[in-house]
Amino acid sequence: MFQPKREEPIYFFTAWLDYKVGYRLGSRKSVVSLLSDQVETYNLDMDPQEKINTSAKDPTIKTVEKVRIIDWVHNQNKFILSKMAPKSR
């Protein structure tokens, strides 16, 4: 997750203080707050301290990033539920 460049996205979540889900791909890092519905997107090459939320300038980015992250959450939920389902004989 902390490598400078990644070829594939890596997803993460935290339940500390606020439920946040995000991903990192290359120099892009995006985070969605599930409780407040806020989206944060950062260019880590230009802003390694994550002070400039680039999604604040472009509502399209907010929508695209939110859909990507929420889709990942739904897929994880499906996977977990499939593992919990009783096996048929």
C-alpha cells in the first residue's frame, strides 16, 4: 500500500471515528466517508501531505471515485456473505 507506484489499486477501510473506505493507485488516493458522504482525492506526487483535495474542484471526480469505492464495498459484502452461506449437499 505504501509503495510509491502501484500497478493495481489497493483498497482499504477504517472504522476509527468515521467509516472511511478508499483506494490507492499510482499517485492517486481517494477516500469516501460513508457517514458524511464526503469524497477526498489526492495526487500524492504533487501533494504527499494530502493537503489539497482535488475532488473539491471537480464534482465529476467525486462521483466517479465514489462509485468505484462503493462498488468495491458491495463486492466485498457479496464475497463475505457467500462464505457464510450454508453449503448444500
